[in-house]
Amino acid sequence: MRSLDDLLAEGVSGRRVFLRADLNVPLDKTTRAITDDGRIRASLPTLQALRDAGARVVVAAHLGRPKGAPDPQYSLAPVAARLGELLGVEVPLATDVAGEDATTRAAGLADGDVLLLENVRFEAAETSKDDAERGELADRLAALADVYVDDAFGAVHRKHASVYDIALRLPHVAGRLVARELDVLRRLTSDPERPYAVVLGGSKVSDKLAVIEALLPKVDTLLVGGGMCFTFLKAQGHEVGRSLLEADQVDTCKRLLDEAGRRIVLPVDVVCAPEFSADAPTTTVDADQIPADQLGLDIGPRSVELFARELAGSLTVFWNGPMGVFELAPFAAGTRGVAEAVGQVEGLSVVGGGDSAAAVRQLGLDESAFKHISTGGGASLEYLEGRELPGLTVLEG
């Protein structure tokens, strides 16, 4: 796989570079203000390196899940404004993806200029299952530039026109963010330093089952929190009340517990409430004493201490998924405590993107405490599962 440095060594001054970035940031539903610009900031090293080398950069990205047509609530206008602030230059936004405005603006770029195309998912062909439909869009995108750089790690598990098909049409390299993500993930899967601990949270066992199956033979400890822990607790025969439960996964969890023995560590206490609300009265109970009329919404303080002890001696840690409903203050302590424990690991500590990365920033934790915060939750998990990622496979061609 060729790198950005390979491309820069060849020279890009005066050349139009198509940069696929991951700028899919959360927006406030009312004001449309960006609430977490982490992915925009993560795109800057590659983007600035191209500008410094005199490239004329055409940036493509998606935002949310529009239904294959222009939709103002998914416009990249707020992203263009924030990107311009961070770069210290104006970043114009084309009014289309690969139409007349994009073509005209791309042709008029000067060395070091940056153009952001409108949300690529405004084109239904971007996500089409039909190769010919994606190919037609990829042809139009490729016509905007001379070379392709993929720096959208969060999208490499998608066979989309701006991720996969365009790389079949232009000389291509991996950007610095993609290269960094791959380096870290390879360290997690190929001879990791031990002890190796994985912390998994989030809502559902079914969402993480494949990665559990893939990692369990490789890890020394698997710590399970979040909503998914209640299916494991049920598999141990415990009452889980009205907590999130995947009844069809109970037998699978029993098998995993039997296979792993003491390597799977579950919460020993749980923060409960009668309803999903920041104002609901909370109680902390032993994990095997959840009242029938209560919901478990966070791991408790003794669980945080237990997890922290397990993590303290680890040299490699991968964390994906919050320990509770961290968006609501009464149920944020578990995620905060575990995140702080991960941040204190002396070896390689990796935050696996998605909600975990959002939690680090929303809870005001020091990002520099972690060796790596991934920008691609789904892509990271699929890589760890051993699945082929189309956006990476095509870069190797």
C-alpha cells in the first residue's frame, strides 16, 4: 500500500488531489452547530501536508444518512466553516457533489487551495449496491482530480463510490490517518504486548459478538460493561430486571463464559433506576440483585475499581463502547472511571472510535492520555474481526 509520503516524494505541486476524508461529525439538532470536531481535526495532518506541498485539494466527505438526495439538514456547510477556521483559510463548499459547480470550482483551484464537495451521500449512487451506478459517480469524481488519497478510515469498510470505485480509476495512496489506524490495529492483532486487555461496552452483544469471538483467543482479559453486560449476567442465571436484554444471545453468552473461564470479567455492581431519565432516583445494587422493576444504566463504583485493577498491569488495552448511558450525568461515572483507567495504562491504549471517542471528549478527559483514539468504530471492529475492508483492499491494488 503506497503512502502519502510516497506521493509527496513524487511531487504534487499544481496537481489536483482528490482527498476522501471522514468529516462525519455530530451536529446540534437545533442550531446545527458542530458538537465534536474530533474527526475534522484528525483530517488536518494529511490535508495540511498536501497544501504545504502545493496540491490543489478537492475534499469529499459524508455527513449522516441522507436518502440519496440533497437535504439541507445534512449539508456540509458547518464542516466547511470549521475546516476553514482550523486551516486559517477559506474553504468554499461546492453546491453539488460532482456536478457543474464542483467541476467549475475544481478547475479554478490554485496551488494550496482547498475545495469541499457537498455531502457525497446526496448522490444515491454513492452507496448503491450496483457496480455500474457507483461506477458512473466514480467516473465523475475521478474527473475532478489527478490522484486519489484515502484518509477516511471510518469509511474503509464501505464499498462506496468515493471510497472504493474511485481508487480503481486514479493513482491512489493511503493518507496519514489511515496509515496510523492500520499501524495501531496491526499491533492489536499481531503479537500484542501482554498482558492484553479488551474493554467492551455499548448496547448489544449481537453488535460485538464477532469481535468477541475473534479476540477472545488472543486476550488475557475481556472486561464487559454497558447494556451488553446484562445478557451475560442473565447467562449466569441472574435477574436483570427491565435492563436491556437480548434473550436470543443468552445461550451464546453461556458458551463464551464457559470457553473463557475467568478471562471474561463482568460488573459486580450496577447503577439502577426505574426509568431512563436524568431525573430518576438511582440505586446501586450488586449485579446479582437487580430489582425486577429497575433498569441497569451504568456499572457501579466497585465494578470500576475491579476493572481498573484488571487494567492496571496491562501493556495493551483496546476499549470500545461506553460502560453506561454516559450522556446522562447520573450514569456517566462508570464510563469516566474506566476511561481514566485506560488512560493510565503505560503501554498501548487504544480508544476504539464511535461512542467511546465521543465519551472521552464529552466528559472532558485529556485526549493525550490515550496512545490512540480511533476515528472509525465500525471499521476498527471489522478489522479486528478479520473481515476484508473494501477501502483498504483497493488501496493495495
